[in-house]
Amino acid sequence: MTGAEIVVRCLQAEGVAYVFGYPGGAVLNIYDEIYKQDQFKHVLVRHEQAAVHAADAYARATGRVGVALVTSGPGATNAITGIATAYMDSIPLVVLTGQVPTAAIGMDAFQEVDTVGISRPCVKHNFLVKDVRELASTIKKAFYIAATGRPGPVVVDIPKDVTQQSCPFEYPAEIRMRSYNPTYRGHAGQIRRAVQMLLEAKRPMIYTGGGVILGDAAEQVTELTRLLGFPVTNTLMGLGGYPAPDPLFLGMLGMHGTFEANMAMQHCDVLLAVGARFDDRVIGNPKHFAKEARRIIHIDVDPSSISKRVKVDVPIVGDVAQVLDEIIRQIKAGSERPDQAALKAWWAQIELWRSQDCLKYERSETVIKPQYVIEKLYEVTGGDAYVTSDVGQHQMWAAQYYPFNKPRRWINSGGLGTMGVGLPYAMGVQLAFPEAKVVCVTGEGSIQMNIQELSTCMQEKLPIKIVLLNNRYLGMVRQWQEFFYEERYAESYVDALPDFVKLAEAYGHVGMTIERPQDVEPALRDAFGKYKDRLVFMNFVTDPHENVYPMIPAGKGLSEMILV
Amino acid sequence: MRHIISLLMENESGALSRVAGLFSARGYNIESLSVAPTEDPTLSRMTIVTRGSDDVIEQITKQLNKLIDVVKVQDLTEGGHIERELMLVKVRASGEHREEMKRMSDIFRGRIIDVTDKTYTIELTGTVSKLNAFLGALESDAILEVVRTGASGIGRGDRIMRV
């Protein structure tokens, strides 16, 4: 069997449903084998970056490993942004890259680039396959590494001659690596300490991140939170980890988190952190965070995430769902419960913070407020949509004003903050769930960073709804310039925007421009009703001066928020 | 604090660059790094000398452990250990300096392994500080060339690192 055929057979054996890719010289043999089979579908994107983003979103929405296939040289370099994006958010991906024939490696051959070298700092692991006999076991390893432990992207670089050579095919049923053994079971002693600490808490707080989504532990987080009656907050990556409409939920925390979540985080005495990493956008300045004394329990599958930015008292390395199950079991088995009087006083304090109503905004009859569009979107979709977003103000408004009920519904680039992910993310999700409502909330800056994918959407007949919050500015940049650069708006005004309606129509889709607040809801209803089966590009012309509040300026602490 | 970190890793091409890349990407410093295959040709043993606070060293060992090719990591400085470095020094050895050089080499238990009528090449093994002391004891214009391997380390007694 040839190497190219082996690649295809491996993907089939892994149960891959979609491969997102773009052909080129070095991968022609693989494409020829894809042509001859119909077990998985190949989705032809218009730029390799979008292939990786779409595979990434497929993985985020389904929990399965996403797969992308690109050619050597520029194919691989175009894929890098997608790979780095997935790496920062720990998304399981296998990216197959073509490479020039082994004899040409190092000769500055046509479309040659050192893919293993270039991708090394932004992958969980990568391989260059030099021998066809190692191809199947390498691909098996790639899927295994991508999906286990703290997930991440794995690149498999395959020279063209390896795809031509032949060897007998055998796909290993399982793989063992002496150098890679993630820890899943939490340390029993530490778990007992954690349970004790939780039961002794007077001002407890539960803080959960993307690890809860990736580790399928939303159910456990919900059960534990309700069992204890503790307040809970999610990071941007963790939204959907706890049902947002629930009163125990304090909203998102961090730079644009709610007043109540950030204040409770700062002033709690026992903090349970689950699958979260105290990053700079979450706690701001670690020195300011450390000013208040609190004991911290941190559950994470990746030991290097623990005590990295913040010293932790009870570190628990393990699978978050398994560890939480054990904590719940022990609490239920015991008779001890948290101090109800203390908890009541703490909730009274939290309700006081909550009464600030920090997400209120000035409503308008004349100009469309971006927050209003998201609120209406929530209403019209019944809170049941998959929402992908790009990066900027619109991303924060979507996170703040669309309360997510379930995990894996909110798909965005939190770590790397990659503008341009929104549309390809929506493609990956819509392919995974053809019947679901899939919305891409975006800005006029971000959408133009992968606008060419409107063509892929037409080819695949994807009924994505694009909600463009068009304020004619690179809004988040403009906001920082307003706050911190004395309103010197250097290059943040986007002049010469395209006519988005005509643009959508040129690609064969439905386009709308909405300029008045009263037209927002009817437009959304049309998009999900009359044009249910079409891609609808809704260009909402919004208030250009609106800012995202609350805001913690970079380098400041959680209790130093700017409120409206 | 100075730490000596030992690792066992898969002897794959590119393994060294993963370690070196990790140190540069995360801003950790490397004082020296030495690497070679072990008695098991599928494994390489690496010794890294680095400096950092306890927090930084904890992160370094965790991040090294996270590398897929790394099988084992040990901070040798946490317990009893031995470190050795090999140095070759070519020195001026003419006229009245010739006898003096021989004596210095003997004092530091060096071995003269190459001789010309104007130079000696001295082989010296020891801890990093001993090698530094030897160089310090020579007049700087007597030193023509220096090459050092970087430290190798091993645990004392029963402290054994193997797969």
C-alpha cells in the first residue's frame, strides 16, 4: 500500500468525518487517494488558515480531533496562525502537511519550508515522517497525543516520496509511549484537603475555564456548585461550563468581566480553580491579586499550569471531571456542610455588588447599540445557537450579552486572539451540526481577514448567519486609544469599507444592511425564518462610540475596574 | 540559584532543538548544556545548567516534562550529586613560561595532551568552579584557546535516573 493510501486509511480508521484542506504539489498523491474514497468528506477552503480554523472549530464543538491537510511551503506557513490559535486554547488537532521529497529537504527546493522547525513553538508535538513504514504509527501517535492529557495541535509533515513508497499497512490498535503518560487521577490526599477546605470556606468562589469545556466537566461543575450553593464564574474560554441564567452564576470574570465576578474573585477566602490558568486577561496583575489572602485549590490536567502565575495551596493534577466526581462523592458521603450563616453574609455582599448592574448600557431609539443586537440575537435564537466570534469589541459583547446554557456553544479564540477566525469557525461548527443555528458575530475588521471563505460556504451550502457589528472602527483598538492614548485614533478608523450586501450577494448569499434599532429584530427573524437555509450576512450599522464595560486596564488589579 | 537539571529523552532528530527552543521561548537562561546518547542508543542524556528563582526552576522542570520526547527530568541540585566538566586549554609554553605551565597543570591535576615547542594543550576535568579557578590562575595573555564541554551531572550513591 502506498504512503498516500496509508494516510487515507489511517484517517478512516480514526473515524474522521471531515478533512479541511487545500491541495498542492506535495500532497497530490494524498488528494488522489481522497478522490477514490467516500468515507470522509474533504472540505475545500479558500485559504489554508481557514482550513485549520474550521478543523479547530469542529473539534471545539464536537470534542473530537479536527483534521486539516495542506501542502508544503506556503500551505504550511499559511496554516501556522490556525495552529497557534488552536495551541493557545488547547484544541485537539491533527494537521497533515506535505513536504518536498526527502532527497530535496535542505536543498531550498520549490515550496520547501522547515515545517517542523517553524511550527515547533506552537504545537503540542510534531513529526517529520522519513520512512513510509513509520507513517501509520506516527499518525496514530499524532491522534493520541492531540486528544489526550491537555489537548493540542499535532503536525505530521509528510515528504512527497513517502506518499509514493509502499509498505504493508497495519494500523496500531493502541499506542504506548514511555515519554508521554498524562495524569488523570487526582492525588487522593490532595482531594481530601480540597474537600475540607471547601467545607471550611466562609467566602468561597468557584472559577472555571476552558479546561472544563475540553474535559467535558460542565455537569460536574454544575452539580458541585449547586451542592454547595457557592458562587461561580467562568472565564471567556469557560462560558457554558455553568448555565449562565442561573442565579449562582456571577457572569464572566476578567478584563471585561462583571463587577460581581471580579470583586468576588478578589475577596473570596477559598478559591476553587478548575481548568483555568489565572492568565493576564483574567486576574490582571498577579501582585494586586495576591494582596488579599485566600487559599487556592487548583485542578488542572497540565501540571505546568499550576503555580505558574499564582501560588496555589492545593494543587491537583488530573482529569477535571474525574477529580470533581471524587470531590462530589466525598462531600455527599460526609455530613459536614459549609457554614450557612457565613455563606449567607457572603451572598449578601455579592448581591450588593451585583446590584451595580454593571452591564447596563444607554439604550437608543435612533442608533443601533451593539449590545442590543446580541440581546435580540439571544431572544430570536432562544439561547440555543452555536455562536462563533472574531476578536475585538463584538467578541466581548457576545460573551457578555449572550448567556450560554451549555458547553461547546461558544467558539472563539481566547488565547491567541486571532482576528479572522469567526467565519471559518462557523463553517466547522455548521458542518458538524448541519441542523443547528450557527451564528458568527464579527466586526468589519475581523470579517475581512477571512472574507474569502464566503465562497467555501456557498460550495458547502452552509446556512451560517453572520452578525456584523459594523462601527467603522477597529473598535477595541479605538477604545484603548480613547482611554489610554488621549483619543489619538491612529489607524483605527476603517475607511473605504466594501458594500457588504453586494459582497454577500456576489458570493451568492443573502445580504442585509440594518441601520435602525427597530429593524434589528425583524432582520434576525428573517435570517432564521425566511432565509433559514441560506447564508445571511447582516450588516448592522452600530454606534461607533460604544465601549466595552466594565474594563480592567492592562496591568491593573481585579478591583480596579472602569465602570460605565 | 544555580541548578543542574538532568534529562533523559528520546534520541530523535530535533529533540535538542525542542529543549533549546523551550528555553529561549520562555526566557529561561542556559549556562551550559551538554548532550549525548546513553548506553541505550534510543535515549539521550542531557545536563542543563541554569539559574532562576524556585518558581522559575519549578516551571522549567514542569515545562521540560511536558515535552513529548522527554522521558525523565531531575533537578540534581535537590540532592547529593556530582558534576564534572571537561576543558581543553591551549597555552603559550615558551621560554621561562614552559616549566611554569607544566607546574600549574600538575597543581590542578591537568594532563598535557599535545606539545609543540611553543604551546601545550592541557586537559582538565572538574567542577565548573575548579576550571574557572585554573583559568584565573593563568596569565590571560598565556591563554591561546579554550574549549569547554559544559557540565555533566549525576546523582550520588543510590540516586539513579534511568527508564
